[in-house]
Amino acid sequence: MKTKTVKGNWCRRTTNFGFPSVFLICIFFFLAGFFGSALFSHSQEREDDPRLMRRPRAMLLENSTEEETEYRLLQAGESGDDSITLIPFQVLSWFPRALYFPNFASAEQCERVIEMARRGLKPSTLALRKGETEENTKGIRTSSGVFMSAAEDKTGTLDFIEEKIAKATQIPRTHGEAFNILRYEVGQKYNSHYDAFHPSEYGPQNSQRMASFLLYLSDVPEGGETMFPFENGLNMDGSYDYEGCIGLRVKPRKGDGLLFHSLFPNGTIDPTSLHGSCPVIEGEKWVATKWIRNQVQDD
Ligand SMILES: *[C@@H]1O[C@H](CO)[C@@H](O)[C@H](O)[C@H]1NC(C)=O
Ligand SMILES: *[C@@H]1O[C@H](CO)[C@@H](O)[C@H](O)[C@H]1NC(C)=O
């Protein structure tokens, strides 16, 4: 009964509208329909067209405050995270596979690690090949260093860094050796070498170093670059003397990370992963190295 009254009312009212009102109402609905559909198709495009999705994403890199709202999370598995981890990186090279992670750790974290390591420093040693002795390899690696596991660090800094490295590489923490924290003073260096152990020189390996993560703990005013002399196949004609500071060079900057792979995806050693540390010319170079194995490490 009630509805009928309302209907009747509405009809009577419309009949009372003059021609101009009807015309205006028509225009109103036309415009509303037009803009409504334009808005709708725009949001449809944003959903479907990856090119349109990309623009706001690219801007996110410059605009860190809005990042979190722009990502749509999925339901994670039992072992996954219910949050997004943002770890910006730059591909430095494909030969070797090398990634650069600016601002991987904070300045305070770097300083804390240096303070812990300083007390335990000892001259760095080499894994000796057949026929090599400490005496005849003197001068190849002149830094000082100390091994520290994340568990030894009661401040939790190394634990945080190790966890972040595991996330960035998705190689479980159990595959990492203890951190080797190194100090290079003026003139100190590490001639070019491989982190992986070539079976022809070191014998068969049950567990191979597959990748290395370097966290630079200090700025170095001059020198101290990590160099990859054979990057992209360069300088591989046999003339390289393993001392020259050539090829791709990565300048150490406090808090920045560098990851490179020593093995190809098929498990053989990548010859372009040869690398060294150029002599420090000014200042001090501090770096935390994490060697990552292809087998679980029993510490
Ligand atoms: C966000 O990005 C826009 C466009 O690039 C820029 O104008 C604005 O200053 C940025 N805001 C912040 C907080 O960085
Ligand atoms: C392994 O991969 C590298 C790089 O793709 C290739 O050059 C090499 O021939 C491969 N070795 C074997 C044994 O498959």
C-alpha cells in the first residue's frame, strides 16, 4: 500500500515538471553516465594493462613513504612472511652475476660490527693450493681479519644482516660460513682470486662456495675497490698478472652490499668471478664477507 502511494506521488511530481526540467535531468544523467563509464574503463585499464601499472611502481623508488600501500600482499605459506621486504638492487654485471645493494645496512650497524671485530683482528690467511706455503704466498693477501658468527654477536647486528642476506639471495642462512670481517689499511690488498675452490687445484670439494656477499662497513676515500678483471670476458687472454686493478671496479661505500656468484647455474665455476681488492690508497677499508656454500655448513 505504502509503495503505491510513493509511486503515485513520484508520477504526479514528474508530470508537474515542465519541459526544461526534463531536459536538464536528461543532460544530467547523460553526463553522469559518460564520466562514470570513463572512470570505470580507466580503472579497468589500470588493473589489466601492465604498462599502466608500471608507472606508479617506478615512481615508488623515489617515493619511499607510499611504498607499502601500493603492494598487494598474498597469503604467505607457513614459512613465509606476512610483510613486504624492500631491498633495492642494481645489476652490476651478468658475467659474473653481480648485484649491488645500496644502503643494505645502516651506518650504526656498520660501526657496531667494526667495534666488535677490531679486538680480534689477525693477519688474514689463504686457503693454500698444492705447493703453496705461507712463506711463498706472502703479499697476496695483506689484510687483517676475524671470523665472527651471528650467534657470537650479542647486539643482534650480525643476526639482522645475515637474515637480510638470506632474504636477498634466498639461500638459507645455514649455507653461510661465519662472517669474515676484514680491515685493509693503506697499501693493503688482495690479489685477484676465486672464492670457489677449483677441484684441479684444491682437490674434490664436497661443499663449494657458490656466492659471496660483501658488506662494506666503511667509506674509503681512495682505492680499496673490489675489482672483477675478467668482467664480460675482458682481459682473459692470459696476460693478466692478478695484481693489476682493472675491469669492473666497485667503490666501497659504508652500508652498501655486493653479491656475486662464483658458480654458473649448472654448478661449474664461472671464470669471470675472478676478483680482488685494489690497494687502499687513502683511509681504511672495512668489509664483512659472507661466503655462501652449496651445502649446509656445520659450524
Ligand atoms: C614523491 O614523488 C613526487 C613525484 O616524483 C615528488 O614530487 C614528491 O616530492 C615525492 N615525495 C616524497 C615525500 O619524496
Ligand atoms: C655450464 O654453464 C656455462 C655457462 O652457461 C657453460 O659455458 C658451460 O659449458 C656449462 N658446463 C656444463 C658442464 O654444462
